[in-house]
Amino acid sequence: MRIRHIKPSDRGGFTLVELMVVLAIVAILMGLAVPAARMFVQGDQERGARELYTLLRAARVYAATYRINTAVAYEVRSDVLDTFYGAQAVQVLRGAMMVYELPTERQAYAGYYVPVPGWGDFRPFPTGYCVLLQGAPEGFDAPPGSAPGSFSTNNVEPATLGLTSIRVLNDSVEIEGTANQHLWQIPPGRDQYTYYPAHRFDQTGKLIPPTGDTSKERYRIFFAPMPDRPQPERLTSLGDANPEDPLVLKAWIEGTLPNAFTMVGVSIEIYRSTGRVEMGKL
């Protein structure tokens, strides 16, 4: 039997079968990599949403336990370019802190907020995620519930988020004892406090609604990727609709193209009359 030895020069490249096998392997690896990447991203999203959910529940319990108004205050980030609205600059909520309201015994300081013991500053949400300052989607395939809102010293829009504006003291103050009683007689200067949007709970654990409006029972916020992320990271296509097509995106936002996308994110609901907090994914 004669054995033919193939020299390197006799084979200038891969055979068709070999190329097909390599391409199949690459396709399988890519198919595995995409879900893994999404699981990693969704892990950060779920973790951040659950931390905020837990914080809101803790504030409610703190308020009812110590019989004192308690709030979750939010750190605002401005000038974030929103890819849904032609790179329009919007505001988002990027971190949270639990604070409580100083009682009437603190005289001129009554109504101002300070961090609860052990809570020194805002804790940022996971990188790339925020609470959108706009209405949450009203359904699985629905667009945002409103256009991007805004925060000012005396107002937070949209009202459907259940947020009110509070004054948080910038520096720590001695709350207990009588050593600093003279301090309470002089109102804080404008440079001693900062306005923040917040969800407030009263002494029974109920949510204090914006402007005292008791006609609305449920408030919803949406924990989601930052508005400056590419559309494919913020939306999941439900069919052939291309999230990077500005005309398709505009039609979906305006409600003339239903069943096109679902927003990536986690909805958190707060009920006014009970203060109950629930978390669910659209």
C-alpha cells in the first residue's frame, strides 16, 4: 500500500467542509455570548431595582416604627442626552438616600430632613441605570407614559411618579440632647440645605402624595437603562421593527405603531393609602 504524504504546499487553504464547520462553531459561540451578556446586564438592572425597592420598604417601616415622616430622597443628574427624543437633554434620578423629617420640637429646623442614623450620603445606582423622570409604560408594549419631566426646587414632574420636593440639610447636626438648643431658633441659611425630589411616608407608613392630592391611589416609577444608551439596549423588538430607525421609533412613541417594542426596565409601584411597595417587570 502506498501512502501519499500531503505537503503544505499541496493545500492552499481550508476545504469547504472545514469552513462550514468553523462557521457553525462561530455561530454557536455568538449565540451563547449574546444571552450571557444580556444576563449580565439584566443582573445589574435587577439588583439596582431590588435595592431601591428594599429602600422604599425600609423607609415606610422606619416611618411607622418611629412615628416620624421619612423619605427616600433622590440625587438628580441633569443634561443626559435621551436617544428616544433626538438627543434632547433630560434629567434622571441616579442615586438614593433615606432621610427623616425634623419634628416641631426643633423649632426653626422643623420640616427639614436629615439622613437616618448610619446613612451618610447618596448611594448611586449601578452604572448605566437610573430612575427615569417620566411616566412609566402602561403596558408590556407601551411607550413611556409621558415625555421626559423635570425637577425644580418646588416641583417635580410628572406627578404620576409620586415625588415631592424636600429640603435636606447639607451638614450633620446634633439632634439629641440640649447642648445645641440655641441652634434651633435660627432658620438654616440657603447654603445650608438642598432641595431633592423624594418619596415621603407619613407616621403611619402611608405615602404622602404630591400637593396633598388624595385622588390617585397608585404611583409608578421605572428603573431602566440610562437615556443616553443606544436604543437596542433600551428596547426589545417584538417583531421586525428596527429600534434604530428614527421614524419607527417616533411612531411607536406617539402610539401609532403598537406592538413594536417593549421597554427594558423594572416597574416599582407605591400605593398611597397603605404605602405598600411592589416590584414587577413589564
